[in-house]
Amino acid sequence: MTLRQVGEDRLLGQLLPSLALRRNVILGAGDDCAAVRSPGESKLLLLKTDCVVEEIHFGRKTDPVLVGWKAMMRPLSDFAAMSGIPQFALITITLAAARSTSWVRRVYRGLNSAARRFDVSIVGGETSNTNGPSAISVSVAGFVEKDRCVSRRGGKSGDDLFVTGKLGGSRRGRHLRFLPRIEESRWLSKHFAIHAMIDLSDGLGSDLPRLARASNLGFEIDESRLPLNSGAKISNAISDGEDYELLFAISRRDRVRLEKSWRKKFPKLLITRIGRLSQASTVNPQPLRSGYVHFK
Amino acid sequence: MTLRQVGEDRLLGQLLPSLALRRNVILGAGDDCAAVRSPGESKLLLLKTDCVVEEIHFGRKTDPVLVGWKAMMRPLSDFAAMSGIPQFALITITLAAARSTSWVRRVYRGLNSAARRFDVSIVGGETSNTNGPSAISVSVAGFVEKDRCVSRRGGKSGDDLFVTGKLGGSRRGRHLRFLPRIEESRWLSKHFAIHAMIDLSDGLGSDLPRLARASNLGFEIDESRLPLNSGAKISNAISDGEDYELLFAISRRDRVRLEKSWRKKFPKLLITRIGRLSQASTVNPQPLRSGYVHFK
């Protein structure tokens, strides 16, 4: 059945009662706005929206459950980058005419299981038709304690740069099944002064220069140290994107304690020091394939 | 120039510094999430997302400034329906390949002037390409005092039903230029116990039954009383949609005081009693063209 045959109200009426909902939701989907408990003035409210578009972020034949999973996890990865806790999500699906309501149902199954994984409530949903490819937009609200909010801006010259996990080759499937590093990020901000952090969504080659620019600094990377996924090359780690690992800057004085306590806390997840932040230089060296480089 | 030629980062770098921003924004667009001051625990956090899609909510040749205005004002109208104050907006534009960056710039001009009209800060923006028609999705966060939050659910049998303004014929242009009834709604919740409220986005014929159902009630309407825009018929007032006026339920004991003080406060804006909420009936009468009807 198509959306037009079923009707948007009826479809949402079927989907919304099954949504993940927690006790801090006062009014969920079905009213004009969602009304939820406010985080309190000692915390910052965090807001993020992100979307996945057919033929760009997922294929025509991608399992819709994985499409929903990815659509939810992408903005949650931005919460990891701020060391925040995501709480409430709003979904907008613009649906190609050719798509069936069972496709929407399976997308919602993926959205829902991703939301439950991090105790996020889905508090609103909308579906509208389009003559083009389908798209799923997810907006998330949550919070972070004021003294644990990590932006991209706080990096200091000489800081070590670390990445979690391994990089490169995510298009072989990991981009649809990744787990945002929220627990790791919360642990980091609880035990360490993280100066600056970003999640690697566009690839180290784009995201590291963003973090450095936001901190008014340059950087030096030892490409030979980059942790690679099996089958990935250095160039994949730099350019592929969609790793959804964390890149962060931390004082070199914390290096030993970080590496030791991380291994104890997250024995299955690699953490790798890949370089350091440096004074911004006026020269703009070309990318190199090895050794210390400024690759932008 | 197309988005691909300019690059998303550069385009957003041009657009974002000009955005409406208020002092409660700690980190605006440009970091992984926006970080803003939390409303405090005595208030409810309100969340809403809404989108406009080319060829459905606006035409190929519609002035992009008006497209942006409408995209922002639609979710703000939902804040009016809850008697809430919108504060922070996130924008997602999925852009058809044929659209130029100057089109995006003009859309942002409309988004921005709509945001400024109600002191809303635009705290994040994203633009991605699509092979289909363009779409603009706007997510808004804000607050309402706990004792002033008006849902659709609180209607009581016997309540008067009022609408603001005039209905019907919005497609002749008003759907692109409307002003959400936020000031009116805030005044209402300050001075009266509003039992239930909704904004008329899909038309009285869809939205009134939604309000009644949410309150577990039926309704009786005097169609001859419906306030019509010039050129509009009763059927337009019921079915056209996109009026973005308020429909609300209030005790009949407040009728005289409401009508009198409304005329004093808003002399240029009509308020009309169009019927009342009643016990839900098991019969489901057919729509009539005049007299008291249950039209669903």
C-alpha cells in the first residue's frame, strides 16, 4: 500500500504507539509540539539535526531497518562529539511515491532500535510525499553538564591528538551499522579535561582541519600511525569518511594516564595517538603520503 | 553557481554569520551540536519539526524568500497552538541539483526574517544535495510554563469553540505570508484557562476532529458562523487548509469576558465562536452545508 492509500494519520497512528518513550516525556507524538521535561539550568541544552538522502547516504536496495538505524545514529554521533546525552528525537520522512508503507514501517523499526540503544525517546514524527528520492531527517535534543561540554574550539598548541577505533573503508557496510561513541565520550569528559573533540563523519582529512581551524591552530600527523580497518589504506582513512569515531585533543601531560585507564575501561576498542596540534602556520604544505604532514 | 561548485562549508560559512542569534545561544552553528541555555525545570521544553517540499508546499517559481518565511513559520504556528515561546531553530535544506546557491541565500533571507520576527535564533544549518525536488526542514525548540501549556486533550463537553481570523482561500497567497498567532496565544493563556487548542494547518475539517478526538469528545458547528476570507466559501473554510489560525476550546462562562477583552487587545483581528464541544456520539452524521453539523 502507498502512503496516499493508507493516509498519513492512520500510518502514524500505527507507528507511534510502538515508539521508545521514557518518563521525561510529558506529551509525545500526536500533539502540535512535543512537551518534555527540561534539563534544568545547570545544564546546556544540545540541539542537532541531520538527514540521510536516498542515492547519497543509502542505496535504493539498502535494508530499510539499517537506513533507520543510520538516520538516528548520525546525529547521536554529534552528541558523542560534545560529550552530551541525547534524549528526544523528532523524525521527518519525505517519501518517494514508489515506496510502500511497509518500507516506512521498517525504517521506523531501525530508528526505534537505535533510539532504544541510547535511551532516546521518539517524540514526534511526520511523513510527507515527494516526487524525488526518499529522505529521513532526524532532530535530536539532549543536554550536557556545563563543565563537561566539549566543543571544537578549545584545542591548545602541543595537545596530543587521539582517535578511537579504526579508520577507512566504512562504505563496505560499517556506515550502516556503527555505534556512536557516546559511552566512551561520557567517560572521557568525566575523567579527563578534553580540550576539543569532533566525530569523524566526513573523514579525518576534512574533520581534523575543522577542529584545528576552530581552535585557531595547525596540526601535525604521523600518517604511518593511523589505525586502519582491515583492507583500508592510509588514503581511505583520510578521505573515505563515515567512520563515526572520535578525534580529540588532550594535554600531553594526560597521555600516560589516558592510555592506561582507557585500555582497562575499553579493552576491545583501540585508542591511538596520531599526532598533535601546533601553532597555525602561514604556509600550507601539500598532502604527503607519510611522515609528519599538514594535509590541508 | 551550484552547491557542488561552491562547497557546503563555504556556503554555510557565508550564510551563518548573518543569522539571527540571541544571548541565550552558547554555541551556534558550526560545532557538532548547538549548545544553548536550558529553559529551567519550572518550564517544559517544546520540540517541533516540520518541512516544506517543492511541488507540494511551494511551487517551482515561488519567491524563495517566501519559501523560507513559510518553512520557518509553519513550526512556529505549532508553538502558538501550545501557547509556547519558540527560541532555537535548526535548518536542513535538501537541494535539487538545478537550484543555485543564490536560491539558498534567498531562502535563508526568508528564514532569517521570520526567525527575527519572533526572536528565534537559527543555531544550525545543513545543506545536502538531492536528485529530486528541494525541501526545507525546520526543527524548533522552545518552552512553555508548566501551567500555561495547552494541548489538544483538555477540551470539556459544553466548551465554546473559537477561531481567530478568517478561513479559506489561503492558496491565493496567504499560505506564504502568514503570521503565526503566537502573541495572541500567549495572551490567551495568560488571561484565560484555555482547555484545548490547535492551529488550523490542514483545515477545520481535519483539525477540529483531531482536537475533539484528542479530548474524547464530539462537536457541533454552526457553519453559517464560519468567518470567511473574501472570495472563500464555507467549503473552502472547511477543506482548504493552511489558514494557520487558532482553534480553541474555553468554558462558556468565560465567553463574555473573552469577547470583550479580545476586541480591546486585538481590535484588528476577528475572534469567532463557531460552535461547541459535545459528548462523543456513536452516530457519525454526514457533512451538511448549513445548520449544526458534526462534519466527521
